[in-house]
Amino acid sequence: MKTDFTFDENLITGVCAGDEKTFEELVARYSARIFNLAFGLTGDRSVAEEITQDVFFTVWQKARQLRNKEAFRTWIYRITLNLSKEHFRRQYRRKGLIDRMKPQMDRQDNTIVEETGVKERLNAAIANLSAYQRQAFLLKYQEELKISEIARIMKCREGTVKTHIFRAVHSLRRHLENEKM
């Protein structure tokens, strides 16, 4: 794991120096992760693509401001969460309806369990979680981050993260069990 941090540190050092080739490597390393997180948070492919582009634009512009190169992964996920939140704020202001804040569940490319509908039911259940529960759940189970790192990203205590995850899992379990009936 130390080599990943060293590799990231070398990449971000190159990006800070304005090296475009290094920036391309950084984008290649993180773009799928950032897209998946943005898609999980918004439920919309085109919005997730836009957020992903905005994340890397922000990284390119503000990389020199990053003080602790080892905290890059936390920083880039935090940017993704903030841009996703800003998307919902803009959408809410534009539409004027709180229901518009819930992501549309158009999950077309989930081919593994498409026939059974399990993936669609799970995605619908995730979309119904509170924003904090959804963020904590996706960072833990999709991005496989540690609780301490999630706490730094979400700017809250580890106990709060654990509570959000516990409640998310409980809510998902209840939602999926109710659908079976």
C-alpha cells in the first residue's frame, strides 16, 4: 500500500510542476473511481461524466495548493463529493422541487445481474438513502475506503461515519426485504 501512496505522491508532484503527461497518468489512474463515485451519488451518467471532468479540472488548477501530497486521495474524493452536492443545489434551485434532488435510476450498463433486477432494486434503494448515508455507503463499499479516510473526506468523526453506514445498511436491508413481499 505504501507504493500506492508513493506513486500518487510522485504523480501529484509532477502535476504541481505542470507536467501534462503526469496529469494524464493521474487521470487514467483515478477517472474510473471518480466517475463511479459521482454516478453512485447522482444516478445520472452524463452528470457523472461532467462532474468527473470538473474534478480533474479542479485538480489541475489547484494541485499546487495541496499541502500534504499523501492526502491526495482524500482530497480528490472530497472534490467529487462537493461537486456532486453543488450539482444537487443547482438542480434544486433550477427546478424548485426537492423531489428533483433524488437521482434518476437509469442504470443501463449493469449487465451482471440485469435479468434478476437485483442491481436495479439495490440502486433504487441506494438512491432513497439520505445524502450522508449514500456518501458513506458508497465510499465504504464501492470505493473500499477505510472509516478514517471516509471521515476525513466527509469532514466528520469516525463514529458519525459508522452510524451513517450502519443506518444505510439497515435501510437497504429493510427496503430490499419489503420488496420481496
